[in-house]
Amino acid sequence: MTGRLVLTLALALHCLSGCATPKNEHAARHISYWEKWTGFEGEAMDAVVDDFNEKERAHAKLDPNYAPIEVEKVTISNVEQKLLIAIAGGNPPDLAGNYSFYVPAYADGGALTDLGPMLENSGFDRSAYIAHYLELGEYRGKTWALPIVPASIALLTNKRLFKEAGLDPDKPPTTIEELDEYAAKLTQWEVTLPNGEKKIETGYLPDVPPSQKRLIQAGFLPSEPGWWSYGWGYFFGGSLLDGPNQISAESPANLRAYDWVASYSKHLGIGVIKRFRSGFGNFASPQNGFLSGKVAMVLQGVWMHNFIEKYAPGLQWAAAPFPYPKGQPELAFTTEADADVLVIPKGSPHPQEAFEFLKYLSTQPALEKLCLGQQKFTPLKAVSEDFWRAHPNPYIRLFRELGMSKNAFAIPQTGIWNEYNRELGNAVDLIQNQTQTPEVALSNVQTKMQTALDRNHRILARRDAQ
Amino acid sequence: MSSIDRINRRNGLLFCLPWLIGLSVFLLYPLLAAFYYSLCDYSVLLPPVFIGLDNYADLLKDPLFWQSLWNTTYYAIGSVALGLVVSLSLALLLNSKVKGIGLYRTIFFLPSLMPVIASSILWLWMYNGQSGIINTGLHHLGINGPAWLADPAWAKTAIVLMAVWGAGNAMVIYLAGLQDVPTHLYEAAIIDGAGFWSRLIHVTLPMISPVIYFNVVLSIIGGFQAFTQAFIMTGSTGAPERSTLFYVLNLYNVGFQDLRMGYASAMAWVLFMVILVLTFAATRLSRRWVNYDR
């Protein structure tokens, strides 16, 4: 009885759905696309997806035998983890956005489709891309991801605070030594005099005991926002990985970098920095250290312009390449340059169709629309005049130039990056708290991570042998 | 077997079935699968490769394993002891017959209804070194409070102190236990001239000892599984200086960030054994001090 009822229902439904689609038209090929962005960044991607779908429908109108591709973008938080679980469960989306630094770990795990053959068949032009960004998706000799939205970082300065400190707001520091000098001049305390009176004083004031001074403005803090704490060594000519098999955490350049980081804890006092920073609100709020004018100089990314517009519209700011150590101008224009990338997961139900969208997103108009919408620059060498004209960020050319610099570094390509990153984060913590010297902290990182890297290679060799 | 027995047996099994299915699908199978994976190199994405006891051998050499085990033990001991004292004291106070007692009970129970994530964010603000309510209060008393969650010497203690927030659950159970103590025992004790403390130690505590035992075992298990507070308040690195890197947090990092699911499974099994041994020990000890005699 129940069986018959179900059958009738199924037939009825089949008829309904059958009646809804005209037989002579090819059904659209649906592509599920997982992406992490929300807000204006998500809307920028939505617009590009709409364009693509529109183009596909137009194609189908002209050619009745063509089944149009329809990309359905789904916004997913923590996409890097959910994607993993979906791939492991054998039910991945056709296409997904990810961060470039997850590519090695995913590739090591066999979670991604090698884009190489499809790129080759489609006549993909490698030389159209800024090489550095394209290389982010390449690992162990294969192409696993294509960059779509690149980023770079620079020194952002508060021009008003420069003026108030008697510095030229149009001359940001060029060397680390200058940065330190300016930082001291931009540091202000509220000092309580013995008679109870309060007055503002400038500099590090080593002779005033901590109980009699309260930090009210910092020139520069390596820990604000501290997002690239693992990478300070690169600004001093160091690196984290020397070839695929060698950890280089305790190189002389890295030691020098973290001695410099520690110098700020020494000058200001670690408790002072912590209390001062805990007074800041969320990053995306007017109480942000830089946006509220409490920190005069910060290392920040191309996206900071959006936050300035939104939370501190009147802020007079400037961007400049992060300074290099005095006497080493060859290290000028050092920046961290990573990108948001697109990957086709292993087991993607429609890799070919997903690739069509990927290919669309490698064309200049589509990339420019996306990157303009997200207020970044594009990973392509060619840039249209319209793009520059329409771009709201006054320093966009600088950020792009940084991204193209020979000193642009990326998160090292290794499957143990997460572990390495946590280990470095802890080392920086220990160094900034002056619990350990940079020598001790970095030597511990070196030993632990070399062990981890060797273990990782043993595991990979075992997997390859299987 | 009569047909009634057969029907009863069938119906009995049918009624048990949802639980049996739940147990085997959501508990037994994952438990056994995790044990198998703990003997493998398993990245979730590729088929597991059997490697024997390597993961367990690596664990013994892993400083993070020991550090996270120590942090968790510190938290478990601290939160169990503090939770016991606070919730039992509250229950004793709220067991008195005063006007509006229902309201007081509700007030003290309410915080434990708050999800851990929400209360973690709340405490994050309270522990703020610069403008948090705790340091502001201490400042009025002339004490310069620590940076709490930013200070490696205080962060763990801060998270232990937070456990008081969830004391309401245990409190309600103690309260139920307290109301179950026969009043004639107190009357007899009073006639014998027993004061408040004598009655507490010689009547109340022995009579509610099964309830104490139950709560202690539950909080040991909960304490060793602490994760959310640290994850929300100090991030997955267990900052500062890994003082809040709890065992399950470390396990999460290894499994879901590093994709070393085999190693993470081994960690999970070690934790399971630790909790099992502790629960067993608590049960053995309880024979000496838990009084089921009515």
C-alpha cells in the first residue's frame, strides 16, 4: 500500500519536473563553488559569477546544442577546514576558494586536482601573470591552484602624528634604523610628577619608573597587529625554509630580526605593551590601534584602505615599503605577498566545467572586476587604465609594485606550515615576553621543526611508495 | 519460551533499538575506528597506512603532548576542586528556608545556562588587562591586577577561575541531594548537641556523598575535555607561551590543522585511557567514603 503511494508520488513529481523543462533545450550544467568571502568582497565575487552565468546563457541562446554552465556560489566560513572534510567524505564542491598557503598541505594529502593538463590544453599563458603569484599555486612540480586576488603589505603611517612629532609626513622611514628613531619620537607617555601633576612626555623615558608613566601613544609596535610575526626575518634578509629539506629558523638574519623585535619590549616594557594593546578594540572597529591614532606606524596590507574609509574616514595616512636594514638597500621592497586562490578539489563532480569558470577568471576583464570590487590589485602583468582610474586606494600602485618585487616572500611551501607557524608564534611570544632570548627560542624552533619536516618527508615517501 | 515472552523480548529489543543503533553508530564504531587509525598514518584524505605503535612512541617524545597534558591536569584539578567548593557552598546556602529562595536559586543557576562560547567572550572582556571589570575592581582596592589572559603566569588560573561560572549545574544536583537528607538525622544530631560544622561533617556530607562522587567524576571528565574556553579566549596556539594549550586543543591542532589524524587518534585514545583510569580510581576510592546506606 505504502509502496504504491510512494510510486504514484514519484511519478507525479517526475511529470512535474519534466513538464517544467522544455525538452528541446539542454539543461544547465550546475557547478557548486565554495567561497569564504562575505560583505563587499563576497559581493564582488557574486558580480563576477553573475557575469559568467550571463555569458553562458547568451552562448546557449545562440547555440541550442550548448548546455550552459551555471556557477552557484555558496559562502562557507572556515572553508579551508570544511572543504577538507567534504573532500575526505567524497562529496566535495566542484570548485573552491582557498588561501595559497594551504595548497602544499592539501596537495600532500592528495586533495587537489592537478590543473596542469587542463591549463596546457586551454593554451594558458603563464607569462601573463606576475610570476610570484602564479608560483603560489605550484608545489612539487605541479599546478594545484590559480591566484585570483593577490595582496601585499607595507608600512602605513599616520601623517597627523608625524606632523605633531615634528617629522616630515611625506618622508616615511626608509631604513629600520630610521623607523626606530621615528618610533621613539612618536612615543608619548602621560607622566605623573612627584607633586601629582600630569604631563605628556615623548620618547622611551628609561629614567622614569613604570609606576609613574602611562603609555598613551606608540610609534611602532612589532606586535600590532603582529599578523606577520613569523616573517620578520625576511625583512632582514632571512628565510624560514632553505630549499625543500632544510629549516632555516635560526639563521643570523632571523636572529637579528628577532633581536630587533625584542628591542621594543626592552624599550617599552612588556607589561606596558600588553596593557596598552588590550585597550584597543576589535581589528575592524574605530578602536583599532592604528585607526584610533594610538599607534603611528603599522605593517599592514592593501586592504587596510577599506577599513580606514569605513572606521576612520578622516585619517591622513600614507603607505611606503617597509624599511630595510641600513646599508642593505638590496632588501628594499620586501613584502609578504600571498593570494586567494581557486582549486578544483579531488573528486570534483565536474572538473571540466569548473575549469571553464577558472579560465574565465584568468581573463583580464574578469580579474579586474573582481580585484577592483575587492579593492586589491590583480595578479596579471597587464593592467588597464580604467582599473587604475577607478581604484579608490591612492597607494594601489605601490602595493602592486611591492607584489612584483624580487623581495616579495610568501609563506614557505611546506606541508608542515601550520605546525611551523604555531611554533614560530610561540617563539615570538617567548621573545617578546623576554622569557627566552631569540637564540634560545629560535634554536628550539629549528630543532623541533627540522624533526617535523623530516617526519613529513618520511610520511610522503611512505605514501608515494604505496 | 511462550509466545508472550517472545513478543515481550521482541518489543523490548525494538524499544532498545534506537539506543543500540545510536551507541554503535555514534560511539562504538568511532571509538574502534579511532583506535585503528591511531595505529596508522592517516591524513583523512588518503587511505590509512598501518604503522603499528609509531604514533604512540612519537607521543612520548613530543614535548607539546606533555605540556598540554600538564596544562589540562592543572585545569582539571583546579576546576574540580574549585567547582566542588563553590557549588556545594552555594547549595548549602540555598538549602535554607528563607523568603524568595526560589528566586535566589534561579539567579545562581542562570549563568550555567549560558553557552560556553558566550561566557568565554564575556570573561574575555572581564579579564581585559586595561579596562576589564576585574582589574578595575582590583584597582579600587589598590591592587594592580595582572594582564590575566596575556600573562603566562596567570592565564591558566584565569581559565580555572572561570569554571565557577558553570557551578550552577552541580549546585542543583547538590541541592537535590541535600533535600533528600532525612530531617530526623539532623533532629537527632541537634539533640546530641551538634553544631553547624558537626552536622555538616557528620550528617550532611556522608549523606550526600554519592552525589559528591557523581559530580566529581563528571567534572573530572569534563575538566580533561576542556577546549572551548581556551580556543575562544586565547586562540588555538594556547597563548601566552602555551600556558593554555589544553590537551584537546592540541589534539584539534594536530588533527584538523596539520591533517595528522592518526596521531590525533592516538592522542584521543591516551586521553580516553587517562579518564578511564581516573574514573576507575575515583570509583575504587569511593568505596571508602561514599555512603549508600540509607
